[in-house]
Amino acid sequence: MNTTLRRLASVVMVMFLALMVSTTWIQFFHADELNTDSRNVRAIYAEYGRARGPIVVGGEAVALSKPVDDEFGYQREYTNGKLYSPLTGFFSLANGTSRIENTENDYLNGQADALWVDRLQNLLTGRDPEGSSVELTVDPKAQQAAWDALGDQRGAVVALDPETGAILALVSKPSFDPNDLASHSTKEAGEAYTELLNDDSKPLNSRATNWTYPPGSTFKLITTAAALESGDYEPDTVIDAPSTYTLTGTQTQVGNFAGTSCASAGEMSLADALRISCNTAYLGLAGELGADAMNEQSEKFGFGKPFSVPFRTDASRYDNDPGAMNTAQVELSGIGQGSVIATPLQVAMVSAAIANGGEVMQPYSVDTVRDPQLEVVRETSPTSVGRAVSEETANQLTDMMKSVVESGSGTAAQISGVEVAGKTGTAQWGDTSKTDPHVWFTGFAPADDPQVAVAVVVESGGDLGGQATGGSVSAPIAKAVMEAVLNG
């Protein structure tokens, strides 16, 4: 009898031990998996039942959580939602999170490892948990100026602090209102998201950071940089500038804007070629430099890799396989056509690097993270990505870009009492018989003490369509943004 009881007791003890071990294993090792499971209703209520931290621009919250009388407890609200959505993204019960709301989620919901002291204090005091505030680098005046100047045209504007890489403005149009996705009605939020996904203009995609365009003549800055860095060219070096240029190995002739001739003599200085944006001169120059030099120079400016700002951007590209490019393709790349594609952020980084003496800075949009007691728990330090060109080359490029704005194709970017350096661009795309070119401007100011670098792209010529140029449409937008930064 005792033997039977002992055996039964042993079996029961083993079963209890197995139950304890399995329960502990699930609760400890699978805790994160269970907490993040979309079917875990308790996790959803916990997430929405705490005060999510605000996203702050210029001391004002552009995203915040307000108490509401429903089962979730708090409602996410966005002030000027369309203006800031390319940065903030959305926080949605039905559709998840994006952009800053996604990358900074652990700080915003108060669960980041760096906030363990706050969580412990909340546990001991019974205080309701709160998220941290995320302060952006954006200048609200520059952001509003970019939004207003772009108007109803499709395109994007990016402004950077050349010395630090801080994003001062980032606008994309068409945009979307994240309030529509923040609804606690999963039906309404889901329908709003589906409508945005099906919109042909793709408003959920940021044209500033995740949309690539042919950069057109703004890429001549990189072609010029490659020439100057080679040691074979100076700004006053005379290069061929024929009325038309026949691409090597083809019968295709390429002309200049409006069929004009750059120089009656058929040649001109490199500086003048940039000033008036002479296509035929740059086609030949790129062919002389070759694909390797062009690709290497573009990579030094940041082409070929995405950036984290902190959300991930799309990579700009010189070519998928530079080694396989024929001479005609290389020639076209010299004017930012063919295989070359770039985001507006990348184009702004090119100007910013030139303004910064040749050094490329990592772009970023989050300045500071503060806990609920407003103590700093994280602060972004400017980081160099590398050197694109020597300081001497950067100075030469600056002088050449100043002439573009003083007396060349970019005069509409002039600011009274301020020297502006810039470059225009007009980029063909798609079936050129059916599409109007995208128009660009990029530059920085003041040229002698740069405070802001900017890039503007307006799709299909904007309001002017086929009559548009980068100088007539995009340069005034850039001017408005630079003035907003410089006037404080």
C-alpha cells in the first residue's frame, strides 16, 4: 500500500513540476512574443491605456495622446497632421505604426530600457505610466514655408543644417492626415488606410525620403566634383560645349535646354558650363571621367545606401552595375539622366556637404528624448558619414554655385543681402512624348556661412507643366524655405 502511494505521489509531483516548468518557460521565455501578439487584447488595452508621449516641434506637440471615455483610455491626435505626417507617421489601432511613431515607439509608450527607473517608480508609487516626449529637429517656420510654397503641386522639399545634418524641414505632397488612421473604430481606420493605399498619388509614401527621381542637372554638382577631384580640371578649364552632342556609339543627338547653344565658339570654362547648365559640355565631361570615377564620387556623397533618420530612407543610385555601363550611358549620367536616381534628401545632402567644406553629415530628425519629468534620456550627436570632396574642391564648387544664382539659371533663388549658392535641374522621365519633366533646385545660404541647405523637386513641372524649369518653379520654393530659416 505504501509503495503504491509513494509511486502515485511521485507521479503527481512530476506532473506538478512539469506544469511549473512549462508555465515558467512560457511566461519568461515567450513573454515578449505573447505581449506583441496582435491577438492579445490585454496588450492592446495596455498600450492604449497609458499616456503615450508627445512628438514635439518647436516646443509644441504635433502628436499627443488625450484622455477619452472609452475602453482604450487615450486617443492619439495630430495637430497639422498633413504638414508633419511624413515625419510623425501614424499610430493606429487597426494599421500599426509608421515613421517616428514606429521607430521611437518604445520611448513614446514608456517601455524603453533606458526608462526602467521610471517604470520602477511607477510600480512603487502606483503612478500611472507615461511615455517620453520625442523632440524633433524641425524648424516649424521652415516646415510651414516649404508647405505653403509648394502649394498644390506634387513634390517634396528637404532642408538640412549643413554642419550637423539635422533635418530642418521635410515636406511631401500629396500628404495624408494621420488622424484618420488613429480612430478607435477599426472599421473606419481600416477603410481610411485602404483608401490611402489605393490612391494613385501614393500619399503614404514620403516623396522626400522614400521616392526616387532622376536628379537631372542637379547631378552636375557631382560630375563637377569628380572632375575637380581628379586633378585634371579647374573651374577655369576650358571644355567642349557643342550645340548638340551625339552619344557615343549611337545616332542619338542631345541638345541643350530649348535647343540653345552654350557658346558660339563651341567651348567654355567648366565654371560657365555649370552656371548656365550646359548639357552638351557635361555629356562629354562625364564620358571623359568614366563610370568608375562618377560612381565613386556619387557614393562619397551618400549614393548607394539608405539612411536611418531614424526611419529608413530609400537609397539613391548611380547605376546597378557601373562596370557594365557603355560610354553613352555614362555620358547621360553626367546630366543626371539614364540610370541615375535620387531622393530629395540625398540631393539636399549633396548641397549640405559642399556647404560643410566637403564633409557629409548623417541626416537625423530626432533631437532629444525626455522622460515624463523632462529629464533628457537620449540626445542625438551629429555624426560624419565621411568626406565627399576636399575643402578646396568644396570652396570651388561653392563659388561656381554662387554664379548659378547670381547670373545663371538660378536667379529666382536670390535673397536680398544674402549670397546664395545653388543649382537648377530639369529631369526627363518616362515616355518623354507624354510626360513633362520634373524640375529641381538645390542650394544653400548664406554661401559664406551656411545655415541651411535645401532641395526641392516639383513633379511634371507643377502648375507650369512643360513650360517649367527648375529656375522658374523650384528655385522660388527653395528661396522661401531658406529665408524662413535665416529670419528665425
